[in-house]
Amino acid sequence: MKLTLHVWRQAGPQDRGRMEMLQVDGITSDMSFLEMLDKANEDLIHDGKEPVAFDHDCREGICGTCSMVIDGVAHGPQEGTTTCQLHMRAFKDGDSIHIEPFRSRAFPVIKDLVVDRGSFDRIIAAGGYVSVNTGSAQDANNLPVRKKDADMAMDAAACIGCGACVASCPNGSAMLFVAAKMGHLAHLPQGQAERKERALSMVAQMDAEGFGACSNHYECEAVCPKEIPATFIGSMNREFLKSSLCPDS
Amino acid sequence: MAFQLDSKVPEGPLKEKWTNHRFNMKLVNPANKRKFKVLVVGSGLAGASAAASLAELGYHVECFCFQDSPRRAHSIAAQGGINAAKNYPNDGDSVWRLFYDTVKGGDYRAREANVYRLAEVANNIIDQCVAQGVPFAREYGGMLDNRSFGGAQVSRTFYARGQTGQQLLLGAYQALERQIGKGTVRMHVRSEMLDVVKKDGRAVGIISRDLVTGEMKRFSGDAVLLCTGGYGNVFYLSTNAMGSNVTAAYRAYKRGAGFANPCYTQIHPTCIPVSSEHQSKLTLMSESLRNDGRVWVPKQKDDQRAPNDIPEDERDYYLERRYPSFGNLVPRDVASRAAKERCDAGYGVGATGYAVFLDFAAAIERVGEDVIRARYGNLFQMYEKITGENPYKVPMRIYPASHYTMGGLWVDYNLMTTVPGLFALGEANFSDHGANRLGASALMQGLSDGYFVAPYTVGSYLAEEVPLDGSGAVATDDPAFDQVEQEVQGRIDRLLSVGGKKSVESFHKRLGQIVWDQCGMGRSREGLEQALRDIPKLREEFWKEVFVPGSAGEFNPEVEKAGRVADFLEFAEVLCEDALAREESCGGHFREEHQTPEGEALRDDEHFAHAAVWEYKGDDVRPELSKEQLTFENVKLTTRSYK
């Protein structure tokens, strides 16, 4: 199939950026979306031009590196799917496709479709962990965990940290990402000791990074490639409230 | 001068070696630890766990990754699980059995003492990960669940749905971020190590390129740990991430680190087959699927019927037929070769004829679709996204693909390479898997090296070899750094100035084809000699006709890729040299000249029970081979049989 791409081109953080039109031909339905872009880049290189910069790595939907807004939707039209797992059978011959980076105040553009998501790492560094030094663990089966809790923790822990939630939120809120990590650890006995401090410190960092607050648009849930439910945000609000009002009880 | 390979395996009975060694190693006083700086390159399971653990001990750590976050290293893609001999299922497992299975699974080409240590600390890994909050699968009573994997007859694999690697990596990543938050680790993301700096024979630092600005940066340290993964992308198509590369390990090799057993590459039996020439990578379907899936091909050649239209008695469940006791759970090398054998003989399925079926119909009938969904839901979903077919209704089509590399930098028992102060951990080293890695053992090894081995052995090196008064420190303005940086910069400038017409990618594809055809699942003298003629020609063409757009002083993924492919173009020769020199078949290395009448691998223990260690001797010069003889005092070398 033959496609018309409208791709965001931005030379660097200081550049204003613009949409650029590219034609790409010879695309087959079994190609992934990124393989389609590979083809477009091969053509650009062949013509001696600079290829479109985009982030990608594992190409199997788990590393969370790929990050594009496709026709206005983070990760594109297919539910529960990262950009790298989106295949061209979702498009048809003659389509025009608009491709933009994950935009947000807290995700500055580095080049073209590549953004800086270091703010996510800093939120984890602020408290998204259990403080247990190597070597100080007890036997793994000493602490039984209800299957239901373990499953719930795993549902939240499935987050790949891609940032689609932020890119799709009108407020640029990172609350689904933060809620997923908080929810993962709050559902396990190992996460209890630091539960309150974690809620306060992660939220403080989230605010400091310039992310907005949640106002219940549910766009994050709709685009999340791992389909993490927004109900975790509700739990996060309760965690935060309880920790703020009764830090010592 | 050939290498003097001292494995430094401690004296004493196997079971006491690691305990005794820990006692005998020198310690660094807690107050002195902060006087040392350790550079950790890579942030996968091995790198993140080592960086976090060393920082917890009090060392200054600088950690580097080429990705935009340490959480994205390719360990994250491991699906199936992690082994440990907890014996929770009460099915007769023990540290000794895990050790034995791993040595046997590696076709008796690993160092006994290392494998025993691995089996010994595996239980600590599970404890550590659970304490970090890794949400392993549990049973209704709240206890941890186990499943089976290839090459073992006990259930010892811990798992977190089909995302075990992700969850273990997030555990290590969170431990690492905790240290970054405390300021004990300085993290450098989007930063690629391009060379090792040595002074007086010792590793004293690295040169890295800031991938955002293109700036060269110098870092000095008292020890350098390479945790940079494997070289599976030498085949171009593999299950590795697009960025996975051999550069760090290959650069270390060119600076004097021995490269061991490069020909031990693992071709994983269950991957989604290649569908078109534009394919950029292959996707693994976890080995755990073979717990419930049955592998088959039609009994009739070129059978074009839909799989569900082929009656039971016209199907050849060739693994169950050839290996009745292990059946579909034979180790990876055996399963891959059996698939290739069927397809080469004309029984393959799918458009290309290079695929076999993995069928869940019997399991769905036995336990129901819901149970299968709970076990493998995410894998089935991933399969459907890529192929557009529903595996609950139609059997999966699978074919082997490059997945893991057992070979790597040679290390002694302390994980130190032949360059003092330069260590290699995880997939980057050669140490524990011999000629074939069993499923769920990669995660175990990466975390073992990072959490429980390197923190002791690196400390011992620092205590013994690096003066406390800082007189051993080499400043980054030392001429040693000037020279290496100039060389690295010169190479990038050369890549940019070729000004040809062909893309980097096109050369990588062609290299991959050569290596896959001649040094893939089946290898022969003739084919390898052909590859050794073709690779230098392709390399020459690369340096004359490649086109790298843009400049070095900016964010430029093509420059990154060009450097990596240039290294693969050199490294592929070492790989083929090793495959040619090893005149036997063992594990993932199958020389067609050396097989039994039934087509099984034929080892030659008399001549090849050694690790082959290659030494760089100059560009376009054949590397020199040294050998570390492997001695087996605790297991008897037998023909590996899964019949």
C-alpha cells in the first residue's frame, strides 16, 4: 500500500518544529508500524536526507521505549497496543497518517519524535521502591500473599512506563503511572512499611516535575497499552489523603 | 603471547568452594568503601543489580545505559521465569540437582564451580526479589507457584505471568533508583560506552558518547563492570532489542580481554516465523508454552490443508516421537534442530515452509480455555497482534530464531576478564551456561552475578590491587584517556566521511544473512570458510559505500547504529573462526560433520572439553586461540539423552 505521512520534525529542543509530508510506498499489511517508518527512513537515507528520529528498542511491546501519537491517539488506533506492536493491517492503501511525539510540559522534545521522560525515573527514585538491601531478605515463602492481592499487584506492576497516559491527558497528568507503582507496592505486605512516606514523596516529585492533576477524563486508561485501569488513581488519591491527614496512624 | 588463563577456582570440595572463597577474600573496611569508584556499564538485570548492591555497600557508582531509562534494558523482555532449587513443590529438587541439570543442559562445556555457585545462590535471588515486591505468581494458599521448563523434570521455575523479566528488572531498577535518589549512584542515560581505557595494563575508565549531544565523555574508575548483554543481533534478525549490540564487549576484546566460545549461540525454538523481507526483528513465544503446547508437522510433505483439517493420525508429533521421556520439553538446542530437520526435509508449514505448529487444542480440552488464558493470556494476545491469527482456535506457527549467546568475555571465578580491573557480568560473560542455556537460567545468572557475586569479588579486587591513598587513580586528563578518545572520535569521523549510498541497515541485513546461513543452527567447514571469505568483503564494501547522514555532534541514531554494525562486521569473523575451530557438536554449536547416525550432536570430550578463548592480534590478523581446560570432578560426562 501507499501512504502519506505527516510527521513532526524538530531539529532540537530549541527549534519550533513543524509537520513534514512524506510519501511511502511498498508497505505490506504484515509490517509493523515501526517497520513502515524504517521503510520511510530507508527512502530518506537513499535520497541523502536525514531520517526521522524516533525512540524504539524491544519492538515486542514491553520495554516502553516507543512513543508516538498516531492520528491524535497515543500509540495509535488499536486498544491495548504499543506503537511497535501496531501492524499495518490496521491501515489501508491511500491513508494519510499523522505522527507526533508524546507531548507534555514534563516530556521535552529532544528531536523529531523523541522526548525526554527522565521525570518518570525521578518519581521512582523519590519512593517507588521497597527499601531492602541485598542480602537482608527472609525466605520467600515466609510471608504468604493472598492470590487476589498478588494478582492485583501484578495488574498494576504491568505498567511499562511509556508515558502514553501523560501524552493523552489534557492536563498532562502522570497519575496513572504513579498510581500503578503505588498500587503495585500497596497491595503487597512488603510494601506496607513505607506505604505512607511513599505516597507523599512520589506525589511531591510528580508535582515538582510539572505534571498536571487528574480531572477524570479517563483518556489515560483508554490509551494504556497494558490496560491499567483508572481505578488505581482512586486508590492513589485515598493513599495520599490518608497519608497527608494521618501520617502517624 | 597466548593468554595465561587462571580460572582462580578455589580449592576444596565443590560444595564448600564459594563459602571458603568468601571467607578468604579480602574485605574493604566500610569507611574505606567510599574512596573507591566503580563504573557499571549496562542497566539490565546484571548491571542494575550490581550497581544497586555496590552502592548499598558504600562504593561510589556511575552507571551507564544507552536507553532513555535504566528500566528499558532488554532483560525486560524475558518472559518465562527464573529457576531456583527451593523445592517448594516437594518434587525432589535440590541445589545439587539444579547444578547437575545446568551442567548437563550446557552439554558439559561450563565450569563446574561456577555453575554450582549459581545453583547455590539462586534461592537467595528469589528471597531478595520477593522482598523487593516482585509479584510472582502465587497459589490460593498464598505460597509461591512453580512451573516446569525445558531440560528439567522438576518444577523449579518462578514466574510473574509471562512478564518475569520485566518484573525482576523493575525490582532491580527500583533498587537502583533508590540509590540514585540517595546520590550514591550517578546514572548516565542515553550514554553509550565506546571504549575501555587502560593504564599499566589495568582498566581505569571508559570513553562514552552522550547520545543526545554527541559529546565524548571520559569517566575514570577503580574498576569497570561490563553488563552489556549478548551479541545475538549479529544475525540481524533475532529476539534481541534493536539496540542490543556487541560493541562494549568487542571493544574490551580489542583492548586485551579474551573472548570465549563465541560460537555458542542459542537459537530459540519457539519464535514467530519471518514473514517478509522488511522484518526488523523476531518475537519470542515463551518456552513455558511447551508445558501445554504440542509441537507437530503434517506427516505428508507440502501439506497445504489448514491445520484443523489435518486428522490426528496424519500429524507427526516429532518431539514426542523422538524424545518420549522429555517430549515437548526437550532443551532448546534439541528442539530447534528437530524443527529445522523437519522443515529442511519438506514437512514445514506456512507460506515459507519454515514453520511448525505449536498446538494448544489438547490442553484447552483438558483444562479449559480459561486456565490456558490465565497461564499464557498475554503471549496469546501478542501472537495475535503480530500474526492476525487467534491461537485459541488455530495452532501457532513457530520457528527457531537467534535469542541468547552463551559465549562472551572470558572471566575467572571472580568474574574478572583477562584485563585486571575489567569485569563482565550476565550475558556479557561466558561463564555458566556452557554450550547451551536452559530456560529460566538467564535471569538467574544475571541476578546472581549482580546481587551476590560481584559485590564480593569486586571488593576483593579493590582491597588487594588498588591503593587506598588514591595513588592508583588515573585522572581523566591523563594521556591514556587522550589517546583512546582520539581513536574513538577518529572512527566516528571516518564513518561519517565515507559518503557512500548504502544504508547501515542494509549492511547489517546482509551480514545477518551470511551468519545465519553459515553459522546458524547447522554449521560446516565449507560454509564457515565461505563466511570467512564473505565477511571481510562485506566489511570492505561497508567502509567504501556506507552512508551515515547528519553529524556526530547531535542526536543521531544512524551514527549509533553505524558504530555497532561496524563492530558486528569484525566480530562475526571471530564467531566463525571459533565455530570452525571447534570440530565437534555440542549444545547450540552443531557441526554437520559431527553427528550420530540419528542426527544428534556428537561431542568430542577428548579434544574439546575446553573453553576456547580468542585474543585480538590486530585488524585483519587471525586472532590467537588459548584454551582453558575444563575439569569435571563431580559429574560424569555422558551423551546427553532426552529420549
